[in-house]
Amino acid sequence: MDAQAWFERIGPGDAQQLATDVGPVPANVGALLVLGPPAPPDPDALADLVAARLATIPRMRQRLQRVPLGCGRPIWVDDPHLDRRRQVDVVACPGQGSSDALMAAAVATVTQPLDGAGPLWRARVLTGLPGGQIGLVLVLHHVLADGIGGLAMLDKIADAAFATESPTGPLPTPRPAPTRRMLLADAMRMRMRVLRRAPRAAAALGPALRELGRERPGAAPRCSLNRPTGPHRAASVVSVPLDPVRRLAREQAATVNDVLLVAVARALDAVLAGRGERLPALVISVPVSARRATTTDQLGNQVGVMPVRVPLGLSAPQTLARVALSTATRRTGLRGSSATLVTPVFRLLASLHLFGSLIARQRLVNTFLTNVRGPEQVMTLAGAPIQLIAPLTIATGNVSAAFAALSYPGTLNVVVITDPDLIPEGEDLTRALRHALTCQGSSSG
């Protein structure tokens, strides 16, 4: 039997996520879902349902296994001890389920390390929310999937995917792990494929450099936003109507992501001004996915990066025009092509045990912005409408504030993630972002 028919290696982007998990918080990603009203009546039944549905995704029944030297990248193997109910628990939300307490509980769930001996995910049902609602936090190690893959997983467990089938049947029998001989043979085949694809990789260097931009290394201005982060994180959500943002983007020949870039820069500028700091620009790193959609059979990470210099001190329309021109000239037909340059460099630094110290002192970017186009229709889970989907990404290194956006029918949800020890002005930052998103159309704003 061909070994590739029954085991899978992590991809190059996944290997980068695994190697660079060196910060004071784990490289987890997640999402907070708010269900209802009306909420599912039985939280324990909801937990069982979520566990059963997630277990229908093959990757969620697997654990990551490292391989002997010379046998290639780590592999995914079936976990013979998987207890799907152990992966999902039910917890009462503190603080009477207030919005602040809910976000704090979600962040605490995402920043808790996962057990590497089993599947690299967990889910938590949060009870005690007001207004007939219930919370659900989904957490993955980043090695499992990027944002596009996470959306595919969410779509897979929603009610629509189970309209004609039930996930309550027995799990497939775990397959045995491959032998060392199989791994060596497969690693040799992989190396041959890499050699055959060398000309294609060389052709991608031009688009990769264009996506990365022409800013010289160390181009991000020095400011108090960039200090080594610690183990604590806080988060808040800014939700604004989506149509005005889309309309503004169309009027300015821009994209929703361009509008977000300007809003994030202006919000951070307001916080820096309160500290007595005035900068000419901020550099914001934006992930660029190599794909617009995927399925749960094709997860993993296929993402490049685009650092964008956003000027400060101009009106919002002037700033948006400059940002839109900058990003438009750097888009290529090979989305995410910059990964061909970034991934091997990051992995090399990690192998030399230099990555952690370097990102704690880097001067390439001031902050991160992730933006994913979410579902077009309201989804339901256990018969309850999903009212909110809030993405949770945890920045590390010396980036003390990061932003994650996701569109949902009629709404743009932007999560502000900060190290509260470095940014005690979290509420001010959230207010400034809301103002920037709703007032960008003003010529004097």
C-alpha cells in the first residue's frame, strides 16, 4: 500500500507554525460563538453534539507525531485513545456572563496550552450568559489550520451540514502508525518532488518579493507598541454594520481590508498620541491566503504576508487612497507567494533557537491585522442561531496589540487583542477603533 494513502505530513506552512511556537502564550487560534436566543436548552447535550460533529473531521481525530531524524516532517496519525467528550467541557461564565467576562473567559480558553499527547484542539461551552444566550469557544493549535481552514471546520459542524445525517455513530477504527521504513521511503519521494518543483518555486520569487513590498528591513517606526509581550491577553469586540464599510471601499476603489488597515492605524495613533508619541506611519502585517476557500479534507496553513505602511497625519480619505494604491500594486496572481521566502527563513531561525529572541526585538512591523470573509448567511448550531462569531488570534513577540476581523451577515466584527500589561488603554483603543470604522468617510476625520 502507498504510505501516502493513509498518513499525511504537515505542510511547510504548518511546520513554520509548529517551529515558531516559542512565545509566552501558545500558538493557538480560536473563535467565540454566541448562540441564541433562544439558546440550546441543555449545555451538556450541546457539548456532546459539538464533540461528535468535530470528530467527523478526520484531522480532529488525529495527533501530531514527530518522526526520527531523516524521515521528513512530522506526521498526523490516528489517536487510538481519543475520547471526544474529554475534548469538550462545560463551564459557567464568571461575572454573570457580561460581555467583558465572556471575552475574558474566551481568551483564557485560547491561551491555555493544549495537550500535545492528543488531538490539538478543544471546545468549551460557556453558560450563565444573559438574554437566553450561550457561548462556545473553539480552540485549535495553529498547526492544524489557518483562518480559511477554520471557517471550513465551522461550516462542517453547523446544522446545515447535518440536515440529512447524524454524527452519533461510532468513530472509524484508528489506523496504525507507519513504520520507519515507510517514513524514509516517503521522505525520499517528497525530496524528489521538491527538486522537480524547483523551477516553479524560482518563478514565484518575483511575486513573492512584490507581495512582501519594497520597504527595507527595520522600516517599522520605533514606538511603545513594540515591547516584549508577556503571558496575559485581553480582548474586546467592535461590531459595525458591514454595508457602509463596503460602500466606502467601493467609492474609494479600495477593499474592506484597506478600510480596516486605515482604521487600525488611526486607532493606534490615537493611543500613541495619548502617550505623547507622534509617528509618520505604522507598518501593519496582513496575512495573504493562497486560497479563498477549502474543505476539512484540505486543512493546514497556506499563507503569505504583506506588510503595509499606513501613513499617519493625513485625512482618512487621503490615507485610504494611499493604502489602496499600495496594496493594489502588490497583489499578484500567486496569492500567498511570499510564504516561499518567509517560511524557510522562519524555520531556519527556529531551528537555531533564534526565533524567540529575534521576534521579541523585531522592527519589521508594528501590529498584525487578520481579515477573513465569513459566512454569507446566518448559521445555526443545535437549532440555535449563531449571533456572533469573534475570531481570536494571539500575537506574540513584541507586538502588544493585534486585530482580527471577520464578516458575518450584515456585520463586521473586529476583535482587538492586547497585552494588558503593555496596553492598559484597552478601552480607549476599542473606542478609537469603533470611531475610525464609523467615521472614515469624513474628509476631516
